[in-house]
Amino acid sequence: MAEALLNLQDIRVRYGDLTALQFSSLAVHGGEILAIIGPNGAGKSTMLRLMGLLQQPSEGKVFFRGNLVAHGEGLSIRRRMASVFQEPLLLNASVYENAALGLKLRGLDRRSVDQRIRPWLERLRIAHLADRRARSLSGGEAQRTSLARAMALDPELLLLDEPFSSLDPPAREDLLVDLETILRKSTVTTVFVTHDRDEAFMLADRVAVLIDGRILQLGAAAEVFARPINEEVARFVGVDTKIPGVVEKVRVGLTEVTFNGGNAAVVGDLRPGERVILCLRPEDITLSIPGREDLKSSVRNRLAGKVVKIIPWGSHYRVALECGGTRLIAFILRPSLLESGIQEGGDVVASFKATAVHVIRRN
Amino acid sequence: MQRKNFSLPLFTLALTLAIPLCIQAGEAPSKFVVLSTTTSTQDSGLLDVLVPLFEKKTGYKVKTISVGTGQALALAAKGEADVALVHAPSLEKKYVADGKLLNRRLVMYNDFIIIGPASDPAKIKSTKSSVEGLTLISKSQERFVSRGDNSGTHNLEKSLWKQAGIEPKGSWYVESGQGMGATLGIANDRNGYTITDRATYLAFQKRLTLAVLLEGDKPLLNIYSVMEVNPANGPRINTPGGKAFADFMVSSDAQAMIKTYGVEKFGQPLFVPIAGKREEEIGG
Amino acid sequence: MGLIFDGIREAFRLILTADSEVLGITWLSLQISGTATLLSLILGMPLGIGVALGRFPGRNFIVSLINTGMGLPPVVVGLFVTIFLWRSGPLGFLELLYTPAAMIIAQIVIALPIVAGLTMAAFQTLNPNLSLQLLGIGASRLQLLWLLCREAKLPLLAAVMAGFGGVISEVGASMMVGGNIRGQTRVLTTATVLETGKGNFEIAIALGSILLLITFAVNLILTHIQQREQLRWPKPS
């Protein structure tokens, strides 16, 4: 097993009687981008402070490159990391001085500081603001300064705590794109915390889902988003359609589940009589008007129902439908909606592949 | 951080400020003689000429603490001073009788005067007796301003009222609760009578419209004596220093200075030296 | 009116002729109050910072203590310091009463809560996450403290002004613990009281004017620094 860059073992963080964080192990691998996602108050920021050696766990050990970090000797290791927080916490000085701060704290001379900062000011597109006072910056510019300050340190571990969430949408989009480019190029090991699944999906190699202080699921981003292990994770990673049902029949390769108002073929290692939840992501459901569906396709599952509501949803529409007492959410692209003639109150057929269904056992 | 750092100059400034103070504080403590005396002594300016002479002669350093008569005696009795120079004979005798203060020796006297509006509505000019003068003021209900601060002057005034058999009360009797200078100011503003020591009166004379109406009566004499502090009163009393200062006050050098002090500024001396005399021989 | 003009003329005469006694008194005032202010800063700033940034049991009690201390009447301070420094008092063995050191102690007791309280307020205006951020880019504890002080520079200057202004113009405690001894513990305020008592109003006014001039000059310098900082760093439009 490759040695982890950072390893947290048997961690417990308590605030008074409240346990904010508790897990047995979490490793950050060299070069990866790990997203820690979870709702507000799940313990994400506490996790990041532990990783950044800015907080001591109540119990447990932190290893950096295999070596136990002892209490009080954090500074030398802390200087191999860099943190960026939700608010761009800048000093009352110029953009340049702020960006240079971390290097100056490490005692670098003026020339080397300048050499290391200039490229980052360029890459983050704030070179023209170098002499501006930090107080006069917009939110996006300030956060770029904060990122330049961190990146100029050439850290072994970059820790980002909700770096986009205080920005307005256009600034957020721009910075997200720039940061993605930077991170892909730089190979710096990055841990970032977010409550926004799109950010995680866009940037992360691996995702850890943190809910109520516990790591509920950890895995490749695509895996976690496609196959949440339980209902809680499913709700958080964006599975809108969750159908409770019971396993009816199990045949080789294919299992039949009945639920209120119908049944569906799914794939999975299940036994008859097991109580399950079927998860369907909205983008995996195809909608069509009855009689016009593409019967030649390999789609196994077809449910007839009525359209309840159609809401504009970014580049597409979010369609809520009811199929015999079961509620489904599907996405449909704008041109497809106009073409297909689907409308609120109208009949509709929802089709999805057996492989698109993710099955979670109910307790 | 490129900005100038101003902590270094500040620190240097602190050292510059503190060094002379430390040197001063480092001097041997037995060099200091704490003299407890009354504000009037200090205000007259006499000590400003006597103390430097004493310091030059003996090498001691004097710390003059000028407070009210009562406090001056109490401080000495607590052992917080080494020698006392005050002017409250009856109180002094009590402390000496209790053994708190030792070797009471007369040094000098100055005198009190009764002043008031030049028109003298109470007609106190008609008498030479201070007790009678106060009786006239109370009878006429003319305004009288008392210091009311339990100072030596106030105590003298109270004893005069007592001798007159009068308890001063009423709207005519004003208590200032302040020092002599402030009390003179109030008496002047209100056009009232008051008792003051001559030195303070002379110092304020330019600003006063009040006139001297009664003087020279024996009870109005203000006798200063010097007393040493009993070493048993407390820890760390500089007994030799206290004795040296007391001896100096009755020495011929000091007495000669007392005799002429004030002539230059006021045209008349403020004090009469009386070292070696007995109380009965004084005045008249 | 003539009195005031005479007083001001006397003040100029005393300053211009460099009257040695007045200069001595002025210099002593500056030394004592300057030292007291500086020591109050050295003690009060860490205290204020600790209370502002720290979370520990008894913190609220200390905050209340500091806030009460900010309004301590100097006369009360003088009384207690005197009692402690009496020959018969608990600190009598130090033989400090009626020395400049005693005055410095009393003035520290007066200025320390002011400095600590204003330092506390200054640090509480900083974003609480700033410390984490600075540590998160590799600041040591000492560097952190320095950077935070630098951020809170303007309100800290106010603490210096308030501390110095409070002690140089204070008379009650200086009179009690110093004894207003000529050439040793006589400072501008106590000398002013004395000269007023002696009826030397011109000199009293002169001394008072010098005191005013000093406090004004000190505040002018510090305000200048403060305003300059603000001008140089304009608020975002």
C-alpha cells in the first residue's frame, strides 16, 4: 500500500458533551484531490482544521508522511501545508503583500518571494491588482489573493474550506474553472470541503461524505455519486427519486422489485423478500408521450404516469411525475421538452435501465 | 512588514525614561528622612530654604509630606514618618504624653489674624481680644467663613468659639471644607470674616479686599514645634535622621534663617524664631 | 481675565527661560507617566490579547475586573497603594513610598486596566478566524501575535493615548503616594495644586498650560499617525 500523505487514526473531537467528529481512519493520498462533502454542521471544517494541524483532536493520532505529529511540533509540518478559508482573510495591506505573507513568514528574501509570487498573481489573474489595498477588492478578487498566497507556498497539502461559498455566482463560476485548471496542472495534494455536490463532482478524485461527524461513505467521486450506500448519503449526493419496495423474484442477473404502483427490474445481489430502496438519478430517467416511446431500445423498465409539475432547472427542466402513487423526478432538456409535447397534467411514460437503478437495503 | 517598525524606538525611549528613576530608587534608604508637616508650613515656602540647607549639612535627603495637622501627627504616631513639625500644642502634648512622639521642642511661631470687610460691620476693631471679636461677629450675624477641615487653623477657631461659649451655627456661619487659600477666596467673595495665618494672608493679599481687623492676641499665636518619632511606633524608622532634622530646626543657623524669611517678598518676616524658650514666655 | 493672561505669559516665560525647576517637574512628569504607560502596555497588552483571544475558565470574571478597573478613581488607587507601601504595610520593606517608583506603581494600577480593556476591544474587532488563517499559512505563535497587533494597530494606538492621558493628568494618586516632594516626586499636577494653594496663580496656570501642551502634543502625534494610516488605506467605495 502506498504511504498516505496524511493519515488520521481513531479520531474523536468533542466540544463539551457534543461529539463533533468520530471516525477510525481517513487517509489522504499523495497527488489526489479529496472532497469532503456534507451538510452544514457535519464537522467538515473541524476535519479540515485537524488536517491543517490547527486543532488538536480530543482523541486519536495524525500522521504526516507516516510520521506521528506530536503535540507542539506542528509548525515545521504546518509550513508544508497551506489553508484557504471560506472568507478571504486578508491583512490590511496590498494584494502583493498579502500574497507574499506566507513566504515572508518562512523568512524568504525579497527576490525569491517576488519570483515565486509573480506567476501565481498571473495565473489567478490578479497581477494588475498587485498594488491595490486588500480592503478595496471584490469578493472574488480577495479569494484569488488568498489562493495565490496559499499556492505560492508550493504546499505539499492544500486545504480549502468552502473557498467558493461566499462568492456571488459569476465570480464563483470563474474561480471554479480557474482553480480546476490550476489543480489539474499542479498535482498538489488537495483536500477541500464543500456542501456543494457540483463542486465536488467537478474537482474531486475521491469524495468523503461526512454526516453528523461520521464518514458515511468514502470512494471515487463517480462511485459515491452513482452508488450511495444508504438513504442519508443518497439524499445528500442528489438522488431525488427514492422508491421503497420489496424484492419479488431473483433470477440470474436480474431481480424484480415491486413497489406501490408497479415493479421494476434491477441488478444486484439480493434475496426475495428483502426490503429495499430504489435510487434513480434524474438524468437517468427518459420521458416520452405514451405511444411514442422508443420500443426498440434496451430499456427494461417503463412506468406510466402523469406529469405533476415542470420547473426550469438551469439548462434543462426538472419534471415531477406520479406513477401509480410513486413519485419520480426526471430531467429533460429544453428542446426535447418542446419536441416531445410533454406538459403539466399530461400522460407520460418514464423509462430507465435496470443498471441505472441503485439499490439500497432498508433496515 | 515593509512598514517601519516603531517598537524599537519605543523601547529605547522606555529605557531612557526609566534609568534615572532606578538610580534614584537605588539609593540607600537610611539617607531619607521623612518629615511630616502641615500644608501651611509647606505653603509658606520656608521649608524650601531650610531643607536644602539641612541636606547640605548632613547628607540626608528629606521627604516632606505636607498634610493636615491631624494626619501629620497620625502618620508620625504610626511610624510612617521620622520627625514631625506641626503647630497644634494641645494635640502635640497628647501624643507626647502617650509616648508616641518624643522630645518636643519649640521652633518658631507665626500668628493668626482675623480679617473681614474693611467697613467692619461687626465692629470687632473695637476690641483686642480674639474671643470677644468672635462674640461680636456671632451677635451681629455677620458672615464668617470657617475652614471646617479639622486643620490647625480650624482647631484654633473652634477653641476660640468654645472660650466664647458660642456654638457657631446658622446661615451666617459658612464652612468651606478647603485649604486656607480657597477659604480666603470664599471669604473675599462673600465679604465675610475669617481667621487666617499671616503667611497665607500675605501671599494672597494682592487679590483680597478684606482688611486685617484683629491681631496680636495671645491665643492667635501659632506655635510650631518639632518632635522626634518613638522608634517603637513601627518598623524602619530613621531615628538618627529624625533627630538630626529636629536638632537642625532649633540650631542657630536655622533659627537665623527663620528670623529673616519673608522680608524680601512681603516686607516683613513671616515667623519668629523661639528655639530654647518656654511656652509661657511667648507673646504678649 | 488679567490673571489668565498673566498666567499664560508666565508660562511662556518659564518655558522660554528654561526655568530649571519647571523643566525638572516637567521632565519628571514625563518620566513617571511615560514609564508607567510603557509598563502598562507591556503588561496590559498581553493581558488584553489573552482575554480577547483566549477561552478559559474565569475569563468573564477577568473581563468584568478589567472593565471595572477602567473607571477606577485615582484617589482610591492612591489610598490603597499608600496603605500597601506604608512602612507598616505589607510592602513596607520595599521602602518605596514617596518615591517616583511608588507613583509609577499607582499609575500602572490606573493605566493597566485602561490599556488591557482597550487592547481587548481592539482584538475583538478582528475576525476570529484570522488567527486560524495566519496559522494556516505557516505563522508561528509569535508571528501570529505580531501580525494581529499590526492589524489592530489603530485601536491599539488609542489604548496608548488613553493610558498616557489618564496618568499624566492624574493628581489624586500621585499626591498620596508621591507626597509632592520638591525635586523628588513633584510633578505637573501636584505642583499645580500646590501653587494654587500657595496663591501663586500665575505659576499654577503656567504649570497647567505646560501639562495641557504635553497632553495635546502627545495626542497630536498619535492622532497624526492614526489619521495618516487611515488616509493611506481608504475604505472600499
